[in-house]
Amino acid sequence: MSSAFLEVRGLSKAFARQAVLEDLTLDVAQGEIVALLGRSGSGKTTALRLLAGLETPDRGAVCVAGEDVTRRPAAKRGVGMVFQSYALFPHLTIGENVAFGLEGHGLPRREIRGRAEAALAKVRLEGRYDGRVGDLSGGMQQRVAIARALAPEPRVLLLDEPFSNLDPELREHTRRELRSQIHAIGITTLFVTHDQEEAFDLGDRVALLEAGRLEQVGTPEDLYRRPASAAVARFVGRASWLRGTVSSVGRVLAVRLPELDVSWPATSPVQLGNGQAVELCVRPEALRIAAAGDGPRAIIEARRFLGAHSLYTARLDSGDRLEILGEPGLELDHEIAVSLRPGADLPIAFASGAES
Amino acid sequence: MRAGRLGAIALALLLAWLVGYPLLHAVREGLAGPGTLGALGEWARRSDEWRALWRSLWISLASVGVSAALGVPLAVFFARASFPGRMVLGRLLALPVALPPLVGVLAFLFLYGESGFVTRALQSALGLAAAPWRLQGWGAILVVHGYSMYVYFFLLVRAALSRLDPSLEEAAASLGAGRARAFWRVVLPQLRPALLAASLLTFMTALGSFSAPYLFGGSFRVMTTQILASKLNGDGAAAAAETVALLGLALAALAVVRAVEPGVPARAGGRGVATRRSRVAGSPFAATAVGWLLAVALLLPHLSLLLVSLVPVGTWTAEFLPPVLSLDNYRRLLSESERLRPILNSLWMALAATAAALVLGLGAALAARRAGGWLGGLLRALLALPWAIPGTVFAVALASTMSVSAPWQARFVLVGTPFILPLAYLVRSLPLVGRSAVAGLDQIGPEVEEAAALLGAGPWRRALRVVVPLVKPALVAGCGIAFITALGDFVVSIVLYTFETRPISVEILSSLRLQELGVASAYGVVLMAASAAAFLIWGEREAA
């Protein structure tokens, strides 16, 4: 991808001989927002710190606008960062915090102050230049941190769990606001999160990291509908898993499910052979509740009311459980039959044992 | 990066020369001479030496007991009771720790000494022919120690109590524990680190204590007074051996406590969270009365010092209260150049030592933070080491190391020059300033510096614009305590002073010997006022 503004090539880092990040390769287009999604310990924060120049990679390279910045110290990299704790300087005023990155370039004082005030105005904190950082609410502190990171006009913006210190009711609103602000400036942005809703809402694309490795990069829809690995399918969204064997190959596979005594059609991200043991990932909306006799028998064991739909957990005769999205109103212990919903995405087959 | 590491190594070498080298030299001297262990072996064969060591040990342990018995109940009272004036009283109660030990001793002398106010009042009230007691021997030493060292228990335990989560006691109550059981099973175990830290502080302070044994001990010799006596008798070998023995005792005590509680003496204090102060059982008037009575009792010695300082020399003989009061003594302090000189000496030497300690302590703390690893650990250890060394030990070690010109051994003749006292004060100040700097730096998360780096600030700008301003409050407090410690120093000064550089404390002693009680008191009040002002301005938080 030659249009990449931020290029990450084979970035690796180990701490105390323990690989934390292995061979991360990622291209980010100018103005794009990419979420680094993963559990704690997946290496996402290390990736961010390597991009910022706060850690030195063992191998690999980082290029910004075609320029290799791998060996450049943080202070000279032109990368803005918003820390999880915001890391505002408690001894400086709100405005002085924002002006900090503008100093040391020979700009006249008046100009620095003007630009800091403009940056504050962009995050709706005009007139707060002389206020104390400690007097601000968490949401306002986050806005100061963003204004401070953006004021020196960095080429890349990095955010580490930007919403984790905010009240839940504030998060969605703040996310929208941040998204429109980033798009208005057009700055290339990477942010780290463990929350897929956050990643899907703010990210144009999502990079999913698991145990230090990049599993998949793509749009939220790609990750949900076309997961590249069982790990991605497990991490993103809800799913039920069934064991089976491939009984015919082609554009669409047929997978024999001995415990249900049926064959279901399926797709797969990789080539699978006839007779291969697989795990089948079935999304709740890909199933439907049919009249008894019209498919494998199951008993409704639990239900959760979601408004327009209910999410049912049904226990098969084999003891396996399936999650099914259906019309509300079915009682517990009700006997049903399960079948694939026509027109929905097909189940996805992954070779078993490839990932536990 | 490389330059930074070289700087850190240079700092470590300088600190090692200042702090560790004299001690090593003293140990070498203690082991020199005939026999397998040299002077130390000779020392070990003398029963009077063992007696002094034993006395140092038990007096220090007893001081811990007395101080705890006073300080812990006070801490509980002030942490839990609510009454008017609690804040002011709390600060007043912390005051004795900031006052120079010699001033405290002097004040006790005027209050409870043979011709002290209380003694005379009792004597005339009971119609006794002689004073009802003599302020002498181990009892007097213990009283003075308890009076100044309870503050460690008071401050540390009070801080620990205020940090205690009140819901713990509530949980204990909900599980059926009464107040006593809740205190014993829940509160006390939480106070353990604070109690241990206060015990160690008290023990080390008592072990190094010099003023009280020197003025009240008489024939009751402890190690510190024994060392000075040997030195004044010109018995260098004995002084060296005694120095090594006391050093060994101090380090052994430190090792024992650290084995019990590895974190000690790293700060047991810190910021408290909000606490609920219950009204103590009984009326708030009782609490108020108790609080204020205590304050008066604790301030009485200093008030008597103030009173004596207003008595012109030769005007007060047999009366119960002095007949004439004037500012005559203070006028003499300021107008007679030979009397003004010790004040100026103490001021410039304390200032110079504090300034140097600030530069060295902050520099070493910053270098330790940047370097990390073994080098960082070494720098921190060197900064903290003088804290564990009794002042007499260090002074004698420094005197013997720096009385010979041997530049290839990094030894220079400094004894007898104006440099030796500021140098000694500097080393004694290092742990106070260094610990403030280290503790202050530890409070700054790495992301604050990282944020500054990402905003384009290089190492110098990060240090000057971000790190130093953030540690400034802690540093100011540390420097304040270091300054008043140097200003009122007696233990080191008595070993190393020259007539030209004599500090206030030495002059107090000679005024006392000349029976110029008023002048001695006036010096004491000057020290007291300067120390109290510095202490109240910079806060008691860093004192313990």
C-alpha cells in the first residue's frame, strides 16, 4: 500500500526475554483512525509506546510520511500522545500545559499563548487558560490532554485507552466528539483499547492483537463477518462453537455435525480439505428457532430480553449450548428445533486444534 | 545518555568519598595496632567499655519504650478526637523534634534542674533543705529523650491512623468485634509499619544522642560521651575502637529492623485520606482541656528558657522569680562582635551546607532515577547512609581522615580549617535532602516525563520545567529540616570546631560554664525561634 502515511514494518519487542510484540506490520493511511484492540497483555500498549519512541524496538521499523523515524527520540518524532492517566503537569495551568509543546521553537510568547488558546477553544475550554488542572472534571482533563497533544500539530496522534477514565455515560458522547474532531483536522490516529464497542465506534479500521501478534486488520464489519482466525471470531461479538468434519469442499463447504446429526453449509477464511476436523463458529443471528421437528431438538435454558429481540441459550441433546437471537416471548424449558436462518451469513469453519 | 551515566558515576564517587570513605578509614584505624584485632581487640578486653556499650543499648531501648508510651496514646487521641484547636496543638506537639537537642537539654535544666523553676517551687512548698531531686544520670537522660523523641511515634502513628480505611473498623464491628478487639485485631496490625519505623527512628536517634548524656550523664557514660572523652584525652586508638563499636551497633540495629520489616525505614508517612473523627467518649471540654494541658506541659521548658534569657547576668540569686527582666542579653549578643560571631558562623555554615546538600542530593536523586539499576541503587544507598551513622562516629571518623595531607589517598588537611564543619554538616544533611528528593521523584509517574518528551522537551528542559517544580515542595521541606539541624548542631560541632568557626551550640556550652545563664538562654532562644519558624513554615511532614 503506497498510500500509507504511517508504515509499521515487522516491529518486535521483548521484555526480559519475553516477547511482548512480535512482527507487527501495519499501514495507516493519512487521516485514518485505527484502533489497536486486544486484551491486557496483548502488546497493544507496547506497540503504541514503540510508535511514540518511548521504547526502542528490538527489530523492525516505523516510517512516517516515507521517513524512517525508528531511531528518533520521542522528543523529536513529531508524534502527539494522550496518556491513559492524561499525565497533565499538575504545577502548570491549563493553558501552560497546552503551551508546553509550543515552547522551545523560538516562537514569540504572544503567538504561543494565542495558539494555546485556540487549541483550548477547539476542545470547548475557551477562557480556561489560567485555570488549575486539578479543578477540572475527568472529561475536561481529557480535553486538555487532547488539546495539549494536538497544539504542536503532530503528524500522528496516539491515544492510550482514551476513555477508560471517563464515566460510562460520558464515553459515547466523548467518542463522537473526538471522532469528528480528528476527522476535521485530518490527523492520522492510532488508539489503544480493550473495548470492542469503542474500537468499532471510533476506528475506521481495527487491528486486533492477541498475545503480541496481529491477528487481523480490517473494518469492524470485516472482523465480525469475515474473521481471519478463530481467535478473532472468539474475541469479536458473540458466537456458539460446534465440532464437526468437512464433508464436501467447494465455494461453500458442507460441515457434518455428528452431535446435531445434520450437515450445515459454511465458509472458511482458509482452504480446508475433505474430512478435516473443524470448529464451527455460529453467530446468534445466523440461527433461528423453528417449529419442533424442523431440525435438531433443543431446550431453552436461559433468555435475555434485548428489546426487539431476545437472546436465548438453548441446550442441545448432546449437551452443547447454542445462543440464538429470536422473537421475545418463549418460555424457559420450552422445546424447540434449531436451524440456520435463511439469508444470514453462513457459519465459519476453522481447522480444529489450530487455536485452542 | 552516555554523558548522563558518566555524571552519575562521578556523583557516586564524590558521595562515596564524602560519606563512606571516612567510615572505612575509621574502621581501618580501629583495627590497626598490635594484636589480632588491633585497638578493637584491646577495647574488647576492657569492662568499662562494655559497660558503656551496654548502657548505650539499653538507654536507646528504654527511650523507644518511653517515647512510645507517650507518643502512641497522643497519636490516637489526636487522630480520633475532635476538639477546638486540634490542628494548632497537633503542630505544637510535633515541635520538639525540630528543636536542637542542646536547646531542649538547656530548657530542662532551667525547669527541672537543681535550681530550676519547678524544683525550687517544690523545695519551698515542701520546706525542704535541698532540692527534691537531681537532674542527673540515666533518669534525666530518659526524660529528655522521651520528651523529644515521642514526636516520631506521634507523627508516624497519627499519619498511619489517618490513612486507615474507617470501613475496616466498621466491618470488624459488623462482625461482632467490640472496640477493644477491633483495635487489637484490626487497627494495631495496620499500624505495625509505622510503629516499627518510629521505633527505629527513636532507637537510632537515642543511640547517637549526645547532648543529654553529655550534660546530664555525669559519670554515667554512654558510647557517644565515651568517644569524646577518649578523644579529648588524646587516646586516638581507644576513640577509633569505640567509634567502630558504636558504628557496628548502629548498623546491626538497622539490619535487625530491616530483617523484620524490609520496607523500613522507607517512608512510613504519606498523604492521608479523609477520616471521620468521632467525638471521644465524655465531653468535648474534657478533650479540649487534656489537649491544652499537654501543650502547656510540653511548652513549659521552652517558656522557662525564654524567661531566663531575659534575666541580665548577675541580677538573679535567691528569689523564686527573677527580679529584673530586660533585653540586655540579646543586646549583648548583637552588639559584642565576639558574641555575634557564633550566630554568624552557624548561619553561614548551615546555609552553605544546605545549599551544597541541595545540589548534591537533588543531583544524585535525579541521576539515580535516570540511571536505575545498580548505579541508581548505589546512589540512593549513599544518600541514605549518613542517617544510620551516629553523629559522633562520623565526626571522629572525619577528624581522623581529614587531618593528614595525603592527596593520593584522597585525604586532605581540613581539620582546623573553616571547611571542616560545613563539610560535616553537609554529610549530615544529605539524607534529609536526599530522601525528600527521592520520595518526591518517586511520586512522579513516568508518563509525566514521557508526555513532556513527546511534546519536544529534551532532558534538561524536562528536568527544569517538569520534574524539579514537582519535587519543589518536598525539597523545600527537606532543606528546611536540614538547615535547622545544621544550625543547631552540637554533636558534630563539639568534635570539629575551631575557635574561629565555633557555632552557637558550642558558645552556649561555654556561656553555661561561665555561669552566664542568661546569655546561654538567649542563644538558645535564637536557635529555638529560628528552628520553630522554619519548622512551622515548612511543615512537620518531613520531620519524621
